[in-house]
Amino acid sequence: MKLNSFGAASLLALSLVMISGCDQVEKSAQQVIGKASESAKQAIDDTQKAAEQALSEATQGLINPQKKDDQADKTDESNSQET
């Protein structure tokens, strides 16, 4: 009888250790995924900046995406005020 209760207690303790280990693995995985997503976002931002600079250099400054967007916003605003 004592052996069965000792076995059950051991099994319960082992299960708790396994569950806590899984929690640690999950937390570590979430941290790794978070860092990877931040790195990917930074790489995308850097690529966009480089592409905009290359476009600006290739067109010798004739096209500037920032100014184009600003002009479109101003055009939309003036069109909405006229109506």
C-alpha cells in the first residue's frame, strides 16, 4: 500500500516537473519568436529605406515618395472642401 501511494506521489511530482518544464520552453519560444519578429520588421524597414533611396538616386530626385503622398493628401483635402 505504501509503495502504491509513493508511486502515485512520484508520478504526480514528475508530472508537475514536466508541466513546469513545458512552461519554460513555451516562454523561451515566445521570446525567440518576439526577437525574430523584431529583427524581421527592422530588416523590412531598412529594405524600404534603401529602396526609396535607390529610387530617388535613379530618378535623380524627380520622384520623391514622401512628397507624392503629401501632395495626394493635399489634393484630397482641397477636393473635399470644394464640395
